[in-house]
Amino acid sequence: MDFPKNDLPANPKKDVFGIKIEWDEADGSMRYAGETAMVMWVETAMKSFLETISEISGSQVANVVLETAGYRMGAIVSEFFKTGEIHDIFQTLPSVYRAAGWGLTTVSDYSVENKTAIIQVKDSWEYRINKIQSEGRDPAFLPGHFAGLLSNLYEDNIWYTIEKSQLNGDDCYEFYFSPSQITPTQNIHELTRAQEQREISKLEEMVEERTKDLRELVKEISSPLIPVFDDIVVIPLMGTYDDMRANELLHKTLDKLPEIKANYVILDLTGINDSVDEYMISLIQKMTQSAALLGSQCILVGISPKLSIEMTNANFTTRETHIGCYSTLKHAIMYALSQEGKQI
């Protein structure tokens, strides 16, 4: 970097493309077109600034942040242009951004009636930074900025599409602006939903893997009570239950529940779809009622249509003991985890 010697005149002024730039040596300020401004090195300071945003928030989030910041800044800057006729604004606009070092800016076409515009920018500061970073990412701040500016000028919501890209070998960037339902706020909400969905999918995959392990475990062991987590146990009911077997399972289970101190007892009824009889209905009712008396909440999983009909005919109710019902073991485990404020 070449720094000049301190031999400049006091409070120098410069006219660039018709834009007045002034410096005040006394307070160390700079004014661009009458407004306080600042200068930053693009390939060092600005590059480091954008890299920091990307490192902290991630590339996808950083892109939305830049696009939204550009849009809001453009809406503010538009107030500077609103002092003139809109046709004059489009004539002046390129000089303002060229003088500010934003790149070789050209308004190649526009329609006030249709609220559209085509803006071309060659070698913008954002393109230079992206090129140095070798990320292969098109500008987000610049088109977002012009979208915000035009939205305010046209008094309508304006968004953009990238028609030409210097990263793809074109001689400049060309942005087409037109009325749209897309907004920065919508992009933020979509990003948030996408992140939440990824987390949910990740949790579902982990629960699915754990559920598969549990299914294999159920096949291999004879114990009627399987601890899943500290406060959650699964009791698989399989096969045909007569009075003797039902009482044996009930007593074994209730003997262990106080030791485990489980808050949730999940009764997996998937294995009894073909073995529905009065003993089975009685067993389910006794286990849910007994578990509730011991301070555990029961969750029923895998109720078949046939079992549902028999339970209804037997006046089986889930209201008094607050019994939850789910179609799969995975969903029941996820529900119990959420109630405990936990996740896998």
C-alpha cells in the first residue's frame, strides 16, 4: 500500500463523475454526495469482514444476511434519489455507484410502467472478494441492494434474477428486477424452516437407528421391560396372553417400575395384532392403571384396527389416566423425549 505524504491541502474536495467527495481533516470525516461516508480496502478489510460473517454463521446463512442487509440499505439509499424524477434517477444512478467504487455500473434498460429494470455491474467489489475466496458464489449484497432501492422507488416489492454472471464467464453481472412475491423476510423464514427441518430429519434418523436397535433387542431378549433412556421404558407385548401369562407379565413389570423410576412407560402392542382377546384388553387396562398409580405415564403404540374396536367395545378409555397413543415406537419415543426436554 502506498501512503501519500502529508502535503495535501486542508479539507480537500473532489468531483468524481459529478459526485462531490469532501474530506474534513479536523474531525477525520469524509462526505460522499453530502453524506458522511467511509473507505475500506476491498481485497483485505472487506474480504476479512465478509469471511468473518461466513465463518460465524455458515455460508448459506451468510448469503441471506448479505442479501437482506443489501436490501435494507438500498431502501434507505433510495431516499437520496427520491428528490428527482425517476427518469433522471436512472441516468444519475450509474455515476453514484461508479464514483463509490462499487464497480462499472450501467442501467441498460428500465420500464417505469412495468416496474422493471436491468442493471449491469462489472468487476464489483463483491465479485472481486468472491473471486479471491474462490467460493464460486455470485453476489448477494449488490442485487439485494438494488432490489431494495427499486422497491422504494417503484413503491412495490421488487426482486431479482441473475441473467449473466462473471463467475460463469460473462463480461459482467446482469440483474433483472421485476415485481415479485419474494422478500428478504420470506427468505429468512424459509432459511429458518430449512434449518429446523434438517435438525428434525437428523433427529428422526437417529431415533430411527435407535428404534431399529430396539426392535432387534426385543427379538433377542425375554425381559418384559426394556430401558430406553433414564426416564423411558418400553414394554413389548407379543403373542397370545391367557390369564396366567398376563398376571405374570403384570407383576414382573410393576415390580421393576419403582426401581427404574420411569416417567414414561411405552406399551408396544404391534406384536398382538392377531391375538386380540379379553385377556389382552384386561392386561392393557391393568398395566396402564397400575403404572399411573406408580407415577408413570403410559403411551400405547401400534394399536391395530381390530384392537381399537375391541378396546372400544370394552369401554377402554384413555382420558382418566392421560394415555397417549402413537402409531409407531419412534414417534412415541420422540414424544417422551420432548416432554422431558431431551433429544438424542
